[in-house]
Amino acid sequence: MATEILMPALSPTMTEGKLARWVKKEGDAVTSGDVLAEIETDKATMEVEAIEEGILGRILIAEGTEGVAVNTPIAILVEEGEAVPAEGATKSAASTAVASPNTPAAAPQAAVSAPAAPAPVAAAKTATGARIIASPLARRIARQKGLDLATVKGSGPNGRIVKRDVDNVQRSAPKAEVANSAAQAPASGGSRLVPHTTMRKVIARRLTESKANVPHFYVSIDVELDALMALRAQLNALAEGEGDEGVKLSVNDMLIKASAVALKKVPTVNAYFTEEGMLLHEDADISIAVSLDDGLITPIVRKADSKSLREISQEAKSLISRARAGKLKPEEFQGGTFSISNMGMYGVKDFAAIVNPPQAAILAIAAGRKQPVVSGNEIKIATVMTVTLSVDHRAVDGATAAQWLNAFRTAVQSPLSLVL
């Protein structure tokens, strides 16, 4: 009996996603474990696998469709030789698709029930008095989306409007909206409209909410890097001498550890602000900002305070690689107790980052530059970087932020604390 394949929930917080691409086509044979489609969430593109065998009888949601709600039927799976139902499935079933082993398992999905007998025809009239024949499901979807059924051509028996007809109209709507937006844009020979990805929309919404609702303040400090870079060179030479060239520490690896050490010394920064009270965290779970082609993502090095530099380096490299390949699991980028954003590789002198709620702070790391500094009564040349701590003032006061920055500077300028 035919079953509906539902839009899976690829994370506990996912409510909708973009059906980026169909891997299987209508009429293709499907076996358990086959990749059916690629689903784009706000953070990654994930493969969805089938858990039942059959034939992909009909695709209900076209690839490229955005805002597909979890549990929405996206396709119909039928048995070999079975006719494809005119609309919907006649078998009550949960989703026949799950996230692939490289992605988190889908959240439990509600069963989809359909009537055993064909639904009665619902009829109405157009403004000219002509009868509109449409299924109850098509009528309900049209009402929810504000569509005029008089403008929809039915493909069912006797011109009856069925679900797929309404879906086809819905799928064409985004293109019309894009065209309208482009028409309203200022005329320019070199201008073109690039539609927002799901990730870009979520980034825009969350950053706007953060700046609007979180009272930010910023504290900056200069940190000398020479001792840390000398230790890094020694550790990398030691690893190379032992034949372990796969582990090569970066400055960023050591700054992750230094941030974790500072959080243990000033634990009130390792917090979330809630209306009921301050949620203080035992572990230093460091979110690291990673730039992607269409946005950014913050994979998390968990318990960085209790990990060695080698462990942090290996974990960070793996997270960054999989982040750029869109292969992170939700638990690898959701959560975190503190964030760092490093733009030193771009030669940035200094900058301030936006707090990533519900975290209380984020550290912006600029480039190290050689410059003269005063040491006692002498002037010397040192490699100095400026770091800026952006803080949620509801959770952290100015003096506390300054204490944290001093603890961070001490850890960087006396880097043996990072390996002991």
C-alpha cells in the first residue's frame, strides 16, 4: 500500500527546511538506506535516507522549495506494480525517511492518516457562478495560503482540483515574488537579485534579535603573542620529530584553550542570562565561528578546559572541515557556553562581534602585529593583537569582563599554563 514520505525533523529545534535536491526521480526503485533527497536547514545540508523499499511514485514537493514544514508529505512511495494514488497516501505511516548516518536521527514523527475511501468532492462557485470542484485537502491548503481556487486549474477527474494542483501554484509563488522584488529594485546594468538562503535568513533574524534585545558593551585589551608563538613552534617541532606531523597546532587552537582557562578562573562569564536567574556552566564549551560561502556556523569544542592542546587541535580541524562540507550534526553546533571569532588571518586590526544568545559573551580576535611596546624602562618590539570582549550586560558587569580579559591575557602571555 502507498505511503507518504514526510519532511523529517533533522534536529530537535527544526520546524521547517528547504528541499534542496531530489536524488531519486519519480519511477526510481528505492531500497532501505538509499539517499532520497537533500534537505537544507539553517545550518547545513543533510542527506535523507529511505527506511522502506518500493518505487518513488510521485514527488509532491519540488526541489528548491523553501519553508517546507516538518511532517509535510513530500513524496509518495508505492509497491512494485501498484498504481500511484490520485492524491495523498492510503496507508497510515510515519515518515519513511531518516537522516543519514552522517546526520542526526530524525525526531519522532506523527503518523499520517488518510481516509480509506476517496474524500468527498467539495464544491463552491466562482464570481460568475461556475462551480469549483476541489478536494477538501486542496481547499484547506488553498485557504491557509490565501490562494483563490478560481485561478487554479484542476488535473483530477472532471477538472477536480487536487493537492498537487495547489502545490504547483505554491511552488511558482516564490519565483513571482523574486521577480516582483527585482522589478522594484533600482535599475542598474550590473545589478542582480540573489535570493537569500535559509542560513542567511536565520543569521539575519538572530543577529537582529541579539542587537535589539541584548544590551551589549565592549571591552578591549592588547595581548602580546611572542611567548605563545614560541611555545607553539617548540610543540610543533616536537610533534614533527616524533613523526606525528598530522598534529600541527595553530594559534587559534591555543587561543581556544586560553579562553577556556580564563572561563575557569572567572566562571561568571561562562553563563546564560535567563529570566529566572543566571545559569552558570561547569564546562567551557567553546563555539568557534567558521566562515562559509553563504554565512557562518559555530561548531563547538566541548569541555575545552579539560582537553589537551593536541585534542583541541584535532577536534577543531575536524569540526571546521565538516562544517564547510555541510556535514555537522546539530549537537555539534547547537549550544556552547562562550564564543570566539578570529579574523586575524585577514589582517584585521580590531573589531567587535555580536553576542550569540543565550551566551553571555563573545571574544573578537584581531591580527597580531609587530609594534614597539614599553617593558619597564625599555622599548622592545613585540607581536601584539587586540582582542575585544562583547558582553551581555544583563549577565556580566564591566569589572567582571575586565577580570576575564586579564585572565585571558595572562594565559596567552604565560602559555605554559595551557599545557600543564
